Amino acid sequence: MRDAPVIFIHLHRTCSLLVLLCLLHISVTVIYYMIRSELTEQIVASEESSVPAVSNVIKTEQKQDTCPDSPPRLVGPLWVEFSYPVSLGLVGFENPALQPGGRSKPTDCIAQQKVAVIIPFRDCDEPLKYWLYYLHPILQRQQLDYGIYVINQDGEDPFNRAKLFNIGYAEALKEYDYDCFIFSDVDLIPMDDRNIYKCYNQPRHLSVSMDKFGFRLPYAQYFGGVSSLSKEQYLKINGFPNNYWGWGGEEDDIFNRIDSKGMSISRPDGIIGRYRMIHHDRDKNNQPNPQRFKQISHTRQTMARDGINSLTYKVVKIEKDQLFTKITVDVGKP
Ligand code: UD2
Ligand code: MN
């Protein structure tokens, strides 16, 4: 009987030891599973964080693709009218993605061309609002990497449309590596967004079918209104003439330059190339140039020394609006 408590104590110790061992085992197991689950979570988390990284890579690769020849968001024929007023505020509101200077480029692909749109300008604020209102959405749908340059002739001397185009070419290139140039009157609005504002294998005449001329080409060599030339095509003809002061003749001189260098004119068809012109009276400082017939008969002799290689002007002011860059210039006198 004396041994009973001893056995009991012994048993008790053994049980305690067992309980302790059990507890230790449980703790170790719990700790093991805790660490394991933590590790698993970390692995899952790191796998999860690697998912967006992978899709980012895919996205970046997608961004590298060049935009297609036929931009997918084009709608075709457009309703164009000038009976209600538009404001620059409205244009800004409707084109929130524009960058200062009226710049834009596609976000989902690399634009095929970098396009500078050059507009010769003086005292034409109302037509300019319509132009921006209609053209910004079109140019964005056409997936172009573009900027708008309004070249404003300072002073009251006769207007010089072609020289303003040359200045626009030179000034735009100071800002960005453009490879295509659109030369557009401020008052011409395309009626079909399939008329793409880019450059082609040959110099392009875009405004082939204007309401002003009963939606027909006035004559086969006509190159007025809206045209496009790649940098290479423009340099091949030494740019445009600088000495056509007043209305008319400069567009025929440009045609002669293109023709004399063995290039032809590319055009859209008469449906896609439809345009509306915002009605206006001729400005008092843009009277017909009386020299024009004599001048265009000598293009082939004068073009090598009169053009982008002989261009002189002074920049008076550069203004960066959200919708366009306005460059006021002193073009000199006749
Ligand atoms: C026609 C041609 C134009 C050009 C011109 C002869 C059409 C549609 N257009 O224009 O491409 O060949 O004849 O030089 O046939 N401008 C101003 N402020 C002025 C004057 C002119 O901003 O005070 C700019 C403006 O961009 C205007 C462009 O020069 O759209 C041509 O002048 P216009 O529209 O007064 O003459 P228009 O329509 O006869
Ligand atoms: Mn006009």
C-alpha cells in the first residue's frame, strides 16, 4: 500500500509528461501550419502580383502595334452645318484628351504618321471655332499623332497664304519630328471621316468635292483648299513660293512644282472627298493678286531659289491653347 502513492506520483508525472509532450506537439503542429499557410499566402500573393505584371507586359506589347490602315472607329459621312454657334469651351469639353497645343495621339496603338496640320490665318476666329469643333474628333478617330498650328499673319499687308504654310512647316518641325504636313484653309470642313488627314505615296489633294464648286473639281490641276505632303515630298519641291501676295495663284504654283518633279496628285473619290466651306466674304487685305498669271508661268525657273530654302520671317508671339498652337508672325511686305 506504501507503494501506491509512489506509483500514483510516478503515473501522474508520466501523464504530465505525456500531456506536456502532447501540448508541445500540438503547438509545433499549429505553428508549422501557421507558417505554412503564411508562406502559401505569400506565394499566392506573389503569384497574384505577378499576374498584372504579366498582363502589363502584354499590354505594352499591344501598344507597340502600329494602328491599322482602316481606323476602326470611323463613321463615314458626317452632318456638317454652321447654323448654330460653337465655343472653344465646348470644343475643349468634348475633346478632354487633348494635350496643350491641340496635340493628340492614339492610346491603343502607334500612329502610322506624325502629322502637323498648318492653317494660314488672320481675323478668322469664327471659322476657326467650327474647324476645331469638327476636326478634333475626326482626327482622333483617324488615329493620328497630330498637332494643330494656326499661323497668324501680323499687320495689315496683303495676305500671303503659301508663305504662312512654309512658316508653319518650319515652326512645327522645331517642336516635334513630324513626317507629314496637312495644309488647310480655316474654313473647310470634311463631310466624311474616311478622308484621312495623312500623307500618301504622292502629294494628296483632299478637298476634291466642295459645295462651293457644286461638289466637283473646278479643273484637273486644282490644288487649293486642303492638301497633304510628306516631309520628303515637300522638300523635293523646295516647299511653297514665298512671293504670292493677295488672293490666288499660289495653289497653281504648288501644282507646277509637284508636276515639274515628276510626281502626280493623289485624291480621294468624290464622295469621300466632300467638303463644306464656311460662307465668308473676301477679306479687304486678300484682294486678287494681279501678278499671279505671270508668276505661275515661271514656276519652273523660280522654284529652285524661292521656297523653304529662302524663307525669312520673324516670330512675334507663340500661344499654346488647349486646342491649337497659335504662332503670330511678321511675314514682311510685298
Ligand atoms: C480659295 C482656295 C484657297 C486658296 C485661295 C487663293 C477654296 C476653297 N480655297 O480660297 O485654298 O487657293 O482661293 O489664295 O477654293 N485667310 C485668313 N484671313 C484672311 C484671308 C485668308 O485667315 O483675311 C486664310 C483662311 O485660312 C482662308 C484661306 O486663307 O480659308 C483662303 O482664303 P479665303 O478662304 O478667303 O479664300 P477662298 O475661299 O477664295
Ligand atoms: Mn475660303
